[in-house]
Amino acid sequence: MTLEVLINRILKYKESKPSNSAKSLGMFFRTSEKQYFFDTGTGKIFLIDANMMKFLQALIEKTDVKIIKDIVAQGDLKLEDILECIEKEDLLKGISGDNLYSNDYLENVKKKICTECSQIILELTGACNLRCTYCIYGSTKIGFREFNGRSMSKEIIEKSVQYLSERGKQDVYISFYGGEPLLRFDLMKYAIEYARKHITNKNLHFGFTTNLTLMTEEIASYLVRVPNLSLVFSIDGPEAIHNASRVDADGKGSFEKAMKGYEIFKKSLHETKNHSVSVNFNAVFMVPYDIDKLHKINGFLNSLCEITPQSQYTMSYPTTGSIPEELKQYAVTNHSMWENMVDTALQSENLLDIKNKGIVDSLMTIHQRPLTEMAAPAIPMNGCCIPGTKRLYIDTQGDMYACERINKSPKLGNILKGIDLELVLEKYYYEYSAKSIKYCCDCWAAKMCPVCYANRMDEDGILEDAHIYCEEMKEFLAKQFSLYHEILEKTPEKLAVLKDVVIT
């Protein structure tokens, strides 16, 4: 391959893109000491020096033979070796396609939607005993439902369990949702007992998230005896921080009640010694943002994680649009949470000792990226699952959605009537792909995009502004690349916990 042939190929690639740009061919990133190039088509990563970076940038941005040859001469680069490497490694071919799916993929989707389901999420109640200031519910501003007093009927519970029993594989999951699911502990208990009675030939798992304020000795004593139960406790940090946002309808903080519930459950769990019960924590890092506040939250959650050896926690910023009007002045761009995660990852001797689950998750994103010997140009459906298979959210009325995070999206159907396959294909595939492809085909991160249907849909389908946060996502993904390789350079043995890491 000659330089002229390569440049001509890149020029044609540019012409095929909506932006008339070759920026989707790859991405440059750096650590504190080195710089790298990520090739979109293969997922391969190459260590490069400053001269090689200038060469690749000129190829992608300038595509001018004279300019590139001048860079080669000035940088004392061996053009023949570079071209041979590009050809051998099948680099700089990027991504292409008119849809986010192939015909074969769509046929597989049609089959799985109707025959497979790994997890059902039952909205036991639309009510909650708290009114957290950042809660996505009870707000007409960001397209989620209001709180309501409806509860799920036993008929819908039974139909949902039967649905999972008929379609689930060896491991199946039933999660409970609200509102606050413990408001209807009676229905939760009914669902657990019904499922254990009717799903006997599979590995059955249960789980839910709770604010802990309704935990009693009776409830705890029952829950700690449920096999394969996974719990997430929502606690935002020590008392002052927690009570600033997690309040009841009268504005009173819930910390005291939450911690009482925590201690009740902890006592029951330690007495029962049911090791199949897992406990994790979730916190929202609410405005105003402050690094000292963040350290306090981390320290407090680390202490709570002592409840089991495997306990971890996650932390997130408030959902876009959920910050109260009077606090929006504080909602400026903030990177302290990521910077804290980086410091923790670099300073820790063993990643397995880190209780902040987000750190290892960020490293796994890079470790498990699509990686092929030859360029694979197909663009996938972002981070979207096949609706109704990995997760199926069923609300109090039996209406089905892709998951609990995208309530107020096109319904998949109703548990009493079944899935509307044609509607699912139209809204979640044909329309989603048609409105996304012009963005995705121009994106270096398209093959490892974590963004799914959540926050991109309403009742009518994909939103017109569904891709307004793509640049933020790519910026964060680039940071994950940098962190991974910072560790790989300095303490590569840490990454062994990610399994099968290649250390060179």
C-alpha cells in the first residue's frame, strides 16, 4: 500500500460521512507520561510518540500528500514501515453502515423478544414515603411519571412470574421497584413465595433498592432468609449530607430512620449467616459540589460496606433535569468525583480492596472493549439491550417497558396481553436507528458506546435531542482510556483482577 492509496481511501471515507470528516477513524489520548492512538475499526491501541501523532493527525485531518510527506521527513519516520503496519493491522478503516443493526441481528431480536427474558422488575407501588429533592419522579420537568397510590395486583404478579418461568434460562431474576417497595412488603413477600413455588427448575434470584426507613425486625428477619437476595441501600452519606436531600413530605431528614433500618437488617443478617444475601449501597452526590463533602461520603460509605465482605457502593450525580430550581446555580460542571476515583485507583495496592464499584467498572469498560484482529466496521445499537429480554419492567397496571430507567417510553405491551412486537421493532429499532445513525457513524466511540434507551425516549419514541450528551460521553470515555493505561504503565499487576489482561 502506498501513501497515495491510503490517503485516497481516507478521502472516500470522509465523503461518506455527514460531517465530511474522518474523526471517527480513531482517538488520541494520553497518560501523564505517554500518548496513544485508539483505532475505531479494530479496537486496537498503539503507543505513539509526538512525531507519529502528527503523522496520524495529518492523515485524519489534512489528507494532503505534501503535508504528510513533510511530517515524515521532519520526524525522521520510516514511511514504509508505518504503511506496512497499517495494512497488516488493518487500521484506519473506521466504521460504516446505514443502520445500527443488520438483517441477521434483527431476526435474532425478533426471536428473543418473544422467547427470552432474564429479569422482571415489578413496580409494586407508585408511592414513596420520601420526597428526595433530586428524585426523578414527581417532576413534570424531565418526563417521568408522578408518584401515585396505585399498587400491583396479585394477578399481575402471578402473570409476571409465569412469564419469566416460561422464557427464562437457568438463572432468572425478580426485582422489586416503587416508589419505595417496602411500602408493599406484603406484595413483595407474596411474589417471592409465589415465585419460589412455581419456578423450581431454575436458579432464582431476588433484589430491590430501598431507602431503609421502613425496615423492621419482622421484615429483616424474613428477607435475610430469602436465598439469593441482592439489596441496594440508598444512603447519601453522613447525617448532614444525607438529610440535605433525602427528606420526607414535610422536609424532615430521613437519616435517623435509615440508619436504624440498616442496623436492624445488619443484626438479622449476621445472626442468620445467609451468605447468599448481598448488600450494596448507592449514593447521589448532590449540589453544591465540594471535594471535602465527597471525601466524607466516601469514608462513610466505606464504613457501611463492612456489613459483608463483598459489599460495595456506587455514587452518581443527580439525573439531568432533576436538580431543584433554587439549587441550579450550584450545578456547574464538576469533575471531583472522577478525580477522586482516579486518585483512589492509582493509590490502592489492590483494586479488589476498593469499595467504590465505579472505579473497577470504568476500567472494565476499556478492558472489555470490542477488539478484533481485522477491522469490523458495523455500528451496534449503542449500549441498548434487546427490549424485554435482559430486563422487563412491569408497572402497577401490568404495562411493560424495557427497564425501570425509561418509564414514559413506548410500551412493549401489557403482561396480560403480551408484547407488541411490531411496535417494539418500529420504535426501538427502525426509528431509533434512523435518528441515530448520522451521529453514530461519525463517532470514534460508536462500537463501545454505553448509552442506551434511558433518557433518550418518551412515549412517542426517540427524542429529537437524544444525542445532546454524546460529547460528554466521549470525553468521559477518553478519561477511562487514560486511567486504564496509567495503571498499565505503572502498576500493571493491579489489572490482573480484570482477568486475562495482557501485560507487555
